[in-house]
Amino acid sequence: MTDATAANGGPPLLEVEGLVTRYPVPRGLVGAAARRPQRWVQAVAGVSFRLRRGEMLALVGESGCGKTTTAQSVLRLVDSDAGSIRFDGADITALGSGDLRGLRRRMQIIYQDPYESLDPRFRVRRTLEEPLEVHGIGSRAERRREAEEALRLTGLDPPELFLDRYPHELSGGQRQRVAIAASLVLHPDLLIADEPVSMLDVSVRAGILEILDDLRSRGLGILMITHDLSTAARFADRIAVMYLGRIVEEGAARDVVTNPQHPYTQALLSVVPKRDPRQRQRPEILRGETPNPVDVPPGCRFHPRCPIAIPECRDVDPELRQPSDARAGHLAACIRT
Amino acid sequence: MSLLEVHDLHVWFDLARGGELHAVQGVDLGLDAGERFGLVGESGCGKTTTILALMGLLPPSASVSGRVLLDGENVLARGERSVAPHRWRDVAMVFQGAMNAFNPVKRVGEQIAEPMELHGIAEGRDARRQVGELLERVGIPAERAQRFPHEFSGGMRQRAAIAMALACKPKVLLADEPTTALDVMVQAQILELLVALADDFGLTLVLVTHDLPIVAQVCERAAVMYAGEIVESGPTDALFHSPRHPYTRLLFAATPDLYGTEEVASIPGAPPRLDRAIVGCPFRPRCDSAFGRCVDDRPALKPVAAAQAAACHLNDVPQEVPA
């Protein structure tokens, strides 16, 4: 971290420290009438990470691991219960709604489903210019220029070809490009991409990921949420693997993929299908279901499914630290490493 | 003779606004007993329509031509009358999103027993016993038959959907995107289960998916579909290591691999519309190697190597010796 910060000459763009976000578990009518104690799901249970400008961090994990809640907490779309979120050096954990408005210009999110994130009644022009109008930015001509520039950045060039189209006149890949363009007109510093390509055809995915790659090289910080380790390995600078509300491993993407330290990461990597039929792998398939964050096991939360757990793992809740055979900046939360 | 043969299958859909959509444009397939076969392609390529045609489950707006031979008998010959006796009994299917297709107010066990009763295979206590055995075989405790679908996780519902497809002990199992929308660890469990079932029951497994790596890992042979036709078929090893159609090569190149270091590149453009006639090679506008002949001469699927076929004019051009 230290050399990374030095190389960047300033505070990280995003600094999350000990973030905890929980949701109440619905008790139902009977539970409420019987005054059963309110139970909580700790969707995010103590997450810390940093994201620099010009960097892409992939938050990887299975459904229910807390990756989307982490993103929503960072954007202040949901309130967190503990920890801090610093954006560009300023603590935004407890910002009120008035201050959040200015902040939201600088943090944007794109979603998985470009078929749902665009208003079907709006032409592309309106989708792109509306955020500027809402924030009272620029004259009509300036807004038009911004919209055109954003379309060019997302490869929809020449822009005149797309400005007057409706979403139904665009392919899935083009819609996602418009969604990205709409997030760019406000010139954000942070872009959160929540499964940006998982709804798209394989042949157009790379194009979308290249746009994100290009935006990163222009200095945006990008937090990509994905379940797809192959995509994370290929496009992200760093990978953080989440399990039951915690980051269990974090490091440079290559390090995490080629030298995984946490047994969960190792299992996850072993089941990712490889393209080459000659590389038939021996998957290490974990039994049981994706765990439920309502009932988090004591000690290490992975120990009931862990192939190398020892009795101590039932008691010790491991912290992220650098294992002995990992490179600098590569951390894992496992007492066996 | 193969167990299941498809000859020159065409499917057209009547469009509400008039005209037709030519969804499947002359598909030929031969499936051997007990093999694991992948049908790969992107959305709209006709892969799901193809297997729905094999099941005789296309909507009334569809018209079909061609022959589907099951053990030599053309099941398309007399429409519903000739296909119905084989549906579920000989050829069964796990639908895309089947895990969400259970009737929410009926117990899972009753739903699995339905095809057995329909085909007179088992009833009452006997059916319940067989349902229990099937559930155990797919990794669900037999007593869960009494539960409702909402009490199952996504992975368990998919296992139950597979059990339902196997209720009449079919020879061929068509699985349409059976792991899409599942977490990668659950996906691995389901794929492991499908392979084990295919081995145990001597099932012919047809895996329909957009996901090349899954096919590479699970299937011995595969066919790649584009714009309603098979553009290449062969052993999965050959498709990856020596593809003979540019689409196959580019599709692999567009798929990121965990340990891959080469550029991941998208394929520019989009597939052609299927509601108008296609002139020349359907892939030509997106192809990186097209030449004059591709413009107006539609290539046919032709043998190019042992057990490998491709629909590309490049295979008629003498190849330069690779460096």
C-alpha cells in the first residue's frame, strides 16, 4: 500500500475501513406479534480496502457474499452500521442528503442489465443530457457536446447515429455502452460496475470491458463487482475475494490467480472452467450450498466447508495478513497460510 | 447409425407483424449413444429452437421441416402424433431456468411423478418410491419430495428439475443452459452431476450453452451455431486447438481465460437478421478473413478433418504452411 500511495502522490480515491452493513431479517406477522427478537444479517461484516485513481479493483464472490451491499454502502445508497468510507480524502460515512448530491456526481454506477437500466421512453440524447440538466450543468449546446463526447468514449461513433435512437433500437452491447456514457457525462472520479457484462453475449463482452479499461487509463477509479474470476483475472489490477461478508483474500490480480493463498480462493479457482479441453482440471468442489449470512459460523466463517480446517479454526476469526509465501500487498485471512 | 440424427432441420416462426423468421436454417446432427455433446452459440443463434424442435415443443407459430431420426424412426413424420410417445420417455429436456419453473403450490415430489403417470410408467406408491430414488440420485434426500419448491435453494431446484427430466429413464437428455444464473461452485456441482448421470445411465447428454469453457470441460464433441446454422462441429479439442471456422476461433478469443495472457477481443458487429434472406456467408460482415467468394456464395458444412466439419470457404483455399 505505501509504495502504491507514494507512486500516486496523494490519498487513495476510495478508502473503506472496517465497513459493517446489516439488514433486519423479516420476522413475519407471527414473529412480530410474538415479539421475537429482531435478527440481523450482516451482509458486510468488517470490510476494508483501498482504490486508487487509475486502478480497477474487482470484488469477486458468490451471491450473498456481500459484494453488492459493499458497493451500495460505498455509494451511500444504504447506510452502514460501522466503519468509515473516505472518498478523495474526505469522510463521507455520515454525510447528509444535501452534501450527498454533490458527491453523487463524482461516483457513478452501472448495472448488470442494460435492458432495465435505460428508460425505454427516452431517446439516447435525453438519457445522456438529463443528468446534466438535473445538476444544472452547461448550456444546451454544451450538454449536447458532453453527450456526444461520452458516446465517442464508449465507442458509439459517430454519435449522431445514436443520439436519436430509443433503447429498443439498440443491441444489448450498445445499450450497455449508452448506460456507461450516461454515467460519464458528469465526469465522475469513481465508477462502480456491478456485473457489467454478465447479461451480454460473449462476443461483445470484451468490447465493454475494454471501455472500462480505457476509462481506468484516463484516471477513473473502477470498482468492478463480478462473480466471474476469468474476467477479473484478465481486466482488473487487483482482486478482492469475498466470503460471507468478509474479504478473505486480496492482492494483485495475477498473484491471487496464480498463487491463491486462502482455501476458498483455491477452491473457487479450481472450479472455473478453462477454455482449453486439454486442461481438464480436477475441480475441488465444495459441498453444500452457498452459505446464508444469517447464521455465520463462529471462528473462521469458512471452516465448515474448508478442506484444510483444524480445530483451532472453530475459535479463531482470522485477520487479513500477508502469508509467508505471498508477495507484498497480497493478503489472506487464514491461520493455515 | 447414430442414436439421434437430425437432417436438414428448418424452423420458421410467423411474425405478428407479418413475414417469417427463419430461426433454424438447415441443421444436421448425429448423436451417438452415451456421448456428451455441446451445442454452443450466442443468443438468437437457434440452439434452443433446435432442441425444442427435437422435443416437438415449438409454439403453434412455428413451422418445421426436415427429419429427426430416433433409432431410425422419423419422429417429425406425423407431427405431435409421432413425437408425443417419445417425449420424456426417450428424449427429455431440462429447460432454461427450469429451477424457476416448478409449480409453487405443488409438492416437488408430485411434480416429478407427473411424467411417470402420464406415460404409465408408475403410479401411486410405486411412483413415490421411484421419485425418492431419483431425488437421492441427484443428491437430494428422498424425504424432501414432500417439500414445496420455495423451500429449495436454486441449486436444489435445478437438481430436482434434472430428476424430473430423468423420471421416464430417457436415452437422450437435452439440457438448455443448465447452470446459467447459478454460482460457480453450484455450477460445478451440477455439471459434475450431469456427467455422472450420463455415465451411470448411459445417457446421451446434449449441453446447450453460450459458455465455451463449460463445453470444453464437459463435452467430447460440440457444434457451434451462428445465424440458425451449424458453422463448425467436431471434437472439442479440435475446435479449440485447430478451429476451421473464423467464428469458432474468434469466439474462443473473446472468452477470457483465468490464465490466458493474450488479448481478449470482442467480435465487431452483430449477427444478421433472420427475418430476411441471407445472401452469402452469414458471418461475412463480422469475419476477419472474408474474401470475394463469401459475398454471394453461402458455404455449406463440409468435412475438413477427421470428425470435423466447417462451413467456410477458407477451407477450399490452399493454406499457407504455418510458421
